Amino acid sequence: MSTIELPIQIQLLYQLPEIKSIEVLSGGLINYTYKITTVEQEYIFQKINTNVFPQPEKIDENLRLLAQFFHDYFPQYLFVAPIATIQQKTIIEIEGNYYRLFPFIKGTHTNSILLSSNEAYEAAKQFGQFTALLATFPVNKCHVSIPFFHHLSFRYWQMQLAWQNANTAKKKAATALMQKVVDNYKIVQQFNDFIHKNNCIQRVMHHDAKISNVLLNERNEGVAVIDFDTTMPGYFFSDMGDMMRTYLCPVSEEETDFSLIEVRKEYWQAIYEGYLEHMDVVLTSFEKEHLMYSGQIITYMQALRFLTDYLQNNQYYACAYPEQNLNRAINQFHLLEKMQLQSFIF
């Protein structure tokens, strides 16, 4: 659908006033997001990637259940739910594509890059509050939007299968990295041990705790979390591990100067303290005792996912050049090694 026909269909479905502009906010690795400005107010419009989320109605149902729960039990909490059409639908289908419209929260912004340890603290506090408030939500009612999304054993099996089917050139390029995969298999064993513990509890987790999924106000204080497509049942290490993976290092997973990869202690402490501000009374003693292993689990898993996609000819993650996923995987193993050299106790 082109941007020329987009305004007409949106206006009909949502009865919006005259649309002044449509701005592309993010192509992202997964979804595409636009900012719509009308003569009266602003909106966020998002196209769902159905290759990643083949059943968008499950995501829609999750958002409706969560919105109702917050409305009933925590009405003061800002849950940014999609806006309903005139037919009371919160997800729309146009020419085989699925879209949603969200309110633009005035006085807020998102950052694509973490600018300070205080922002890390604010973000961690928001993700912690989100899960803590949902402690009594019936987790079995929450649909799984991506099966085995943070299941490390499954990701390891996927990588093994991809390796078996990869061509000789790709195997040669990834041989050194495969040795690191094998050397760190103990992390898979640790993951399996964690999820089979009685005191490791399934909860509603966000599963995509990057800084750009946190709304900040003008003072860079956390206001709310957004983007709930991956919100589903999960374990204690998912959001904490995602924050460690994406907040601790001053450079992103796209960096190919691997000498720049490091772990910043002040950011680690900020994440830990921010997350436990709300989750301290929710997590079991076992989960709190092993919380600091979260970063290793999620970073190792993401390295496997990048490597798997490289071996499968870059079918999942958007790439600007053929070796980008391989470089991303190498980057993540450097970060993993830096994490393993640290032992921060707060």
C-alpha cells in the first residue's frame, strides 16, 4: 500500500480529520512504524510483519486482555493500547496487510540509543513495573505470539539444523564462531536447569526490552513501555537479559570494531536497581539469586539467532550486506565474553 492511498483508508476506518502528513519513524528489524499528523492531533500507525507474527489476531487479543486488566485493577497505569475503528476493531486488514493505530502520547519521546545510566535505570524500572503489576494476571490466558521465542535449547537446535544445511562457504566463514558456540554450551544447560525449577515462575514478560520501547518525558524519566507484540509468558531472565544485552555496551550489535565492545558497571548497577524497584517483591529468592546470569543467556541466544540467520541466507533480520548477520553474531560473542569476565554483586 502506497502512502498516497494510505490516508484515505485510515480516515474512513478511524473517522480521522484531515491528515497533514505521514512520517516514517522506523523501518526496524521487524515492524514498520509511521507517525500520522492530522489537523487536530498525532497518532502512531504500525504495519505488522506477518512473516514474524503469522497470527496477528493473537497479539490483538493479548493487548485487549492486558488493557482490560490494567483498566480494572490499575487504572492509573499508562498502558498504550491500540485505538478502535468505528467497527470497534483494534487491528485492521488492508490488502492482505495488518495495521494498528495508537495514540501519540504528548510530551514523550523515545531514544534509539541509550544516553545515560539514569535512562537505563528509568527503563529497567518501567519494564519491572509492567511485569510486577501483572503478577496476578492469569498468564495462561496470554497467547504465545512467537513460539519458543526466548527458548535457548530451541535456538541451539535451530542453529545446529542451519549448520547442517548451510553451504561450504558459509560454514568456512563461521568455523571460528562455531567453536565459541560449542565452548559456551554450558549456558544452554544452565537455561534448562532454570526453567525446570519449581521456584522459577512463568510470568507475563515484555520480551523486547530495548530502550526504544520506553516512553520518556522531557526530563528523561520513564513514563511507560510500548510495543507489546512479543508480550507473552516467559521467565525472569528474559527482560533483564535483554536490557543487559542492549544497555551495557556503549556500541550496538551493528559495531564491527569489536575493540569498542565493553561492559559498563554503572549501567549494570542501574539496570539491576531499576528492575528490582518493583520486581523485588515479585521474584522468588532463587530468581533474584540468579538474576545476574540473565545477560549471558539472552546474549548467547541472540548470537545463535544471528548466526542461524546468516547460515540460512539472511531470511529473518534485515541486512545491508551479506555478512552482516555473521558480524552481528561475532559482536554478540565479544559482548558475552566481556560479561563473563565481570562479577558485579550489588
